[in-house]
Amino acid sequence: MHSLQKFAGAALLAWLPLSGASAAAQRIIPIDPARADKPGFMVIIDEPGHYQLAGNMKVADPNTTAIEINADNVTIDLHGYAIQGPTRCQQLPAPCWPLGGGNGIHAVNRSHVAVRNGIVQGMGNYGIYLETNSASLDHVVVSRNGRGGAVMFGGAISNSAAENNGGDGIFGIDLKVSRNAMRGNQHFGLAAYAQSSFSNNRLSANNGNAVQTNLKSAANAGNTCNASACP
């Protein structure tokens, strides 16, 4: 598997624990990174299954979505590769540019969607947008996406990183957020609502180095904000 350190800062990823879990024994469906299923969407997934990216995916414009999920029970294994769009966020807090409607991985009204093991960066809209109450992200880096890193409506995010995105690093409802790094995002590192919880996360330099998250950390939750215990 290609090292994630090829695509993101070694200092950040050195903190993230390595995944020792192997994929469940099932047929793996390869994703050709050069696919172009229809205008505006590079890859459209219409069937349940375990999908694995076969190489780095280059997204040509900010309005194109790399992977659109139109089925339940889908796992996307990025296999150490990157989904790379054209948006740049090198002058934060200035706006990222160019913005657009394209997402790295997108699903609406689906269930049991999992994304793991790779990087999504430079998308015109969001890196990952999963409108599902049973989603998970694990060992994923969302970086320098135009309007934000990851958006989820229910589920778990673990062992991942959100950095230098043009909005919130992670945004969502009813999230369990654990063992992640969130830094340098234009808005909150973590903005989560309803029955959300977070533990053992590191947040720094988000929101103009002001308040890092909208959540109140429990005293024993192990979250740090700018190297001190989150309030």
C-alpha cells in the first residue's frame, strides 16, 4: 500500500495510528482512477460492495465529483491513494480558490457507507459529504478542500485528519469523533451537533486560532486544543 506520507505532512500523519485491520473476506471491486461515467461525475457506484481505488484520481475541475454513491452497504477503500482536485487553500484565512460543487466522495439518503485509507484534497466543495446516519471514516485525510473537509449526518470518524480546509474540518450531526487531528481549518476544527461526542482528538490553529470546536469537552475525554485540554 502506498504511504499516506507521500501526500500529506509526515509530522501530522506520524501521530495517527496505523491500521492493522484487513478487509473482510469478500470480492474487491477495483475503481479505475481514469473513469468518466458521465459529465460532472467520474465514478458512479450503483451496487453494494467493497470498492478499492487502483491509483491516484485526478479531478480536473472544481465542479466535478470524484465518487458518487447511489447504493447502500458500500465500502470505499482508497488503498493509500489520493483523490486530488484543483482547489488550493494556500493563503488561509483568505478563501480557497477555485470553489465549485464537486465533492471527493458524496452520498445522499444512503446507509452503511464506509470510507478508509487515503486522502481527499483540493475539491471545490467538500472532501467527503455523506448524508447517511450510518457512515464511518477511518484513516482518511481531508485537506485543502474549498468549503470544508468532511460532512456527515450520523456515524463515526476515527484515526483521521482534517487540515487547512476552507470551512470546518469536520461538520456533522450525531457523530462519534475519536483519535483525530484537526488543524489550520478556516472555521472550527470540529463543529458537531445533537448527540455528538468527541474524545482523544488534537485540535490546533483552527478558526483564526480562536475557539477550536463548538463542543464542550468532558474533563477526562483526552481532547487537546492548542496543546492544552479543551474547555
